[in-house]
Amino acid sequence: MSSAAITRTSIEPEWILPSRGRVGMFSLIAAEAAIFTIFVVAYIFYMGKSLSGPMPKDVLELPIFNTVCLLSSSLTIHLAVRALRNAKVGAFGLWWFVTIALGTTFLVGTGREWQRLISEKGLTVSTNLFGTTYYSLVGLHAFHVTVGLIALAIGMIFTVLGKVKPEHSERADIFSLYWHFVDAVWIVVFTVVYIIGR
Amino acid sequence: MASETLALDAIDHRARPIGDRLHDWVVTVDHKKLGILYIIYGIVFLIIGGIEAAIIRIQLIVPHNHFVSPEVFNRMFTMHGTTMIFFVVMPILFGFGTYLIPLMIGARDMAFPRLNAFSFWLTAFGGLLLYYSFIGGNGLYGAGNAPDVGWFAYAPLTARAFSPGHSTDFWTLGLLVSGFGSIGTGVNFITTILCMRCPGMTLGKMPLLAWLNLIVGGMVIFAISPLTAAQIMLSIDRYLGGHFFDTQAGGSAVLWMHFFWIFGHPEVYILVVPAFAFVSEIVPVFSRKPIFGYPVMVAATVCIGFISFSVWAHHMFTVGMSSSGNTFFTVTTMIIAVPTGIKIFNWIGTMWGGKIQFSTPMLFCTAFLFQFLIAGLTGIMLGASPFNWQLGNSYFVIAHFHYVIVGGIVFAIFGAFYYWFPKMTGRMYSETLAKWHFWLFLIGFHLTFDFMHIPGILGMPRRIYTYEPGRGWEIWNLIVTIGVFFQALGILVFVFNLLRSLAKGEPAGSDPWDAWTLEWSTTSPPPEYNFAKIPVVRSRRPLWDIKHPEDPDWKYE
């Protein structure tokens, strides 16, 4: 391709394309959103159609503390990314760690809720339609939190080893998109399961 | 042009031991090798799926036949459908996309080469998992081997009570795994096309193949995901005792249908839009004219992408819906015919007044145009819900969608094979053998699928194991089965031609068709880095600009 006709000429404006990481992550998020949509539709479709108890209004409690933890982790990861962009690696590590702590708290909270539902209330995935749809939807979300926590932990290991540099802020930023998405899904799950469905 | 291409290294890869070369293919992240792997994988499964189809047709050749048992017959139509959709057409289309997109947009690889390899191997192992059911499907129950629930696996057939053993689980897992691969490919297509274009290639100057695959990428993301979700639910039902599709516990069998077809109908367009892309690249080159109505073509495809998500329940007219549901899905089905019809006019407009050369790729594309038109017309017939109540689940439906998939998509794929074979291998195929393939396959196709409409109209339901004599179905079934042998012969000629040309074909040179898109500017086969120097383009036909500096396209676009 060395022909003169297609060499870059001065009339061409500078050639700028969107960031690969961002486009890729947004595409992945779109696919994930479609998966969650189907689970949410199934949950709404089966609301109140269980043939036997326990029913949501009898056993579900509002997970306020959990929700506050997860939603504030969106803020902390944002602060972490901003710190890294400003070359403050120490602050980055701190906020990153807080994000992990908040995410883990959420996951432990979900585990305790499930433990209570299973052993005290006798609700399992095979008890009734509510059990099936509830554990599937909340479980799918918890699975996504777990994957996010694994990725966060790997980032934390690199931070502790001193491998994280300000030029990695773009990557941290792209990962934070995933984390924000997981939080946004929780708002939907919370609304559908704990407010409308109760 | 060809002589000016820079070659950076002169290492002869062929001199290395065979073990090393195979190892290269397994660990490769090169989009060209992965594309070829996808295509070879698809051809292997094409032959397997074709054998299954032949078994079905031999069983139906005469009434009261006992070629296979009813159980085997159920497995054959299930495996045939699943194989052809997920492990033949999709891998071949993804293979061409993976191979061609970076070359056509002037990039050195896909945006995420390792994700690309990961997606291929997920698809490959998904297919192996499905076929492992022949060995492992029995489980401890002695309950039959391969899946036998039909390719859309309606509940409650898939419930534990009606499908003991593991056969349905292999079906679920195979599609789940390959579905993750497809989503990865969708993400990769979108990112590559948006973020890897060479300087000057604005969205309006992209080859149509890139544009159409961008839309396919979007559709894959939104259509495969519902299938993935539904398969997870089915696994929860089968393994954890869930009740999603368990009617005895208040679950709904119809919900599965909705979830399956909200995937299933866009899937048809995921398969056909890349076929449109091939035709849109091949027809202009062999008509010696630029594509007619480029922006309309793009707009029509975007329309198809959107509308395809609102037509799914036309697969469910016979299930019973409200009259507003019937009306809505009838209307949307009629509407989606409009952008599809626009495309047919665009291709005819491209051919109109051109100096048409009927080489094999063009022959296949011409046949595609006629056959896809007929397939679309029977589609409109079936889209009208009252008509559908008469002929739903009959052989008329089978004839219709095979007209789409074989007469449309597979013909376009064969056109693409012959068109890009010189680029992928550096050798020309035998034109004589290719013409034999075309005519044998064309005759076989029309014998099989033209005449398949008639027993459908006469009331022959799909998926029946055998039938009574005296209903007027015998002669049609006989003709349909005879057509299969012509098709099989055509495929044999095709595979023989591929292998023979690979070994002994004439050297193709970098641009055997005097074409205009960037993949023809590099050597055949292209070097690993594709382009020694990243090209800069100023129009939709960069090679035309180089070949005709006195009258370049960018003066007019």
C-alpha cells in the first residue's frame, strides 16, 4: 500500500477513534443487561403466581444496609479512579480497598439473608415459584458482584505489589463501568423484588 | 498494486515440522487463522448435519418406512436443526466476519485477539459437548442418548419427567457455552469495526460487509443473551428443582416459547444479514458497478435490526394469543418485509446496466436473489395469522424456512466461499467443478424444497416419523428425498474442489477479481500483519482510486 494516491495528506483531519476498552465494555454491559432483563421479566411475570407459601410479604425484609453499602461502593470506585488519574496511587489503593470492603459486606449480607430464608423460613429454590425466581435473580446479581470482587482483588494485589501506575487509570476506569452497571442492576432488583414484589 | 505490497519477512512457514504448525493453529490469536478454523469447523458439522438430514429424508421416502426407529428419528431432527443453526451457519458466518472485517477496514487484527480465540474455542467445545450426548446422554437411566426434544425444546418436553438422562442437559450446555462464544464475537465485531478503522474510513466509507456485521454484532448481543438466560433457567429447573417452566407448580410453558423466540427470530436475521453482506460485496464486483443505494442499504439493515426484535411471536400464532397479539405480530412481520424488499431492489439496481460476469460467486448470488425473494413471499404468507393457523407446523413451514436458510443463506455462503477462496489460500479453484457444484446443488435444492411446500399444503405435519399411504403425500416425499441426493453430490463436488484446489490450484495473485475493497490490496494469503503499511482511504472503493487516479471515486462521494 505504498501508492501515492492513498498516503495521508494534509487535508485529512486528525484520525481519532473511540477507545476499544470502552466500546467493548459497553457492548458487554448491553449483553448483560439483556440477560438481566429476561430474569426480571420472569420475576415480574411470576409475581403472585406461587401455588404455595411462603410468600414474599411473609419472609422478605428490606436490605437497606446492604443497599447502602453497594451503592456507596460506586462512589468509592469513582474516587479511586479519579485519584489514579491524578497520579495519587496511595489514595487509589485506599479507595479501591474500601470498594472491596463494601462489596464484600454486600455479599456477606446476601449470604446471611439466604441463610435466614433457607434455615428459618424454609424457602429454597425448589419450594415454589417465588423461591425459584427470587434465588435466580438475586443469585445472578450476586454472581456478578462476585466476579467484580475477584477483578477488584486482582487489582488490589497489583496495587500492593506496586505495579499500578497512573497510566493504568484508563483500565481502572473501564472496569469501574462494570461495577457501576452491577450497582445499577441492584437498583432494579431492589425495586422489583423488595418494593413492587413485596 | 500487488507487486508494490511490502513483505516484511521471508521465512518459509511450510518448512517447519507438522507438529509445530498444528500447534500454531491451536494457540493462534490471528484473526485469519481463527476465521479459517471457524469455517473448517462449520464445514465438518455441515457434513454431519447433512447426514442427519439425509437419514430423516430416507425415513420419509415411502409410507410406513422402517429405516430408523421413531426414537432415532426424533434425535435426528433435533440434532439436524441444532447443528445446522448453531454449529454450521453461525460458525461459518462468524468465520468469514472474523477473517474479512480487519482486512476490509485496514486493520492488523480484531480489537481483542485473545477474546476472538476464546470465542472460537467456546463455540468448538459447545459443539463437541452437544455431540458427546451420543455417548454420555444415557446417564444412569438408560434413557436414550442424543437430545430428542426438537431444536426449540418446548416445555414440558424438557422437564425431568419427560426427558430423563442427560440428553437435554447436553443440548442446554452446548448452546449455553457456544452462546457465550457468540456474545464474545458480537462484542469483538462491534469494537473492531468502531475502533480499528484505518485513517479516512469514516462510517460512511466502510465496505457494506463491515456495516452489516456491525449490525449483526449488535443483534448477537441482544438476541443470544435471552437464549443464555433461558438456558440458565432450564438448567435451574432440571438440576435444582426450580419451577420456571413447570406447569404443575404454576410455571408457564408459554414463557419458554416467548424466551426462545425472542432469541429465535432475531437469530434468523443474525444469519441472513451476513449473507446480505456477502451479496453486497460480490454483486457490485461482478456487475462492474458500485453498489446502488449504499446509504439506503445501511438504513434498511438498521431497520431490520430493530424490527427483528418485535416479530418473535409470529412463531406462536398456533399456540393461541389474544387478537391484539395476533394483529401486532402480523403487522410487524409485514413491516419487516419492507426493508428486506428494499435490499433486493438495491442488488437488482446494481446489476442493472452492468457488465455482468457470471463467474461462480455471481451465479450463487443470482440464485440467492430469486430464492430469497420466494422465501420472503412465503414468509409473508405465514406471517398472516389466519393463514398461519392453517399451515403452522406443517411441511409448508419447513419448506419456507429451508428456502430462507438454504436457498438464501447457504447459497450466499457458497458464493462467498468461491469469491474469497483465492484470497484465503492464494490459489484459484476449478471453475468447471464449481459450476458442477452450482448446478447440482441448484437442481437438488429446487427438487427438495419447491416440492416440499405441497405436502405441507396437503396437511402433512412436521416431525412425523412416518405416514399413511393414500393421502397424496407419497410422490412429493419421493421427489423431495431424490433432491437430497443431488444436494449431497453437489457438496461432495464442493469439498473435492476445495481440497484439490488447495493442493493444485493456479496461483491466484492478490486481486483476481479486479475488486475494490482493501483485502485485495494485500497478498493472497495475507501476511500475518495484513498490511505492511496501514492504508489510508478516501472513498468506499479505495482500490478503484488507486487503479484509476484520473477518475477517483472520492471526487463524487
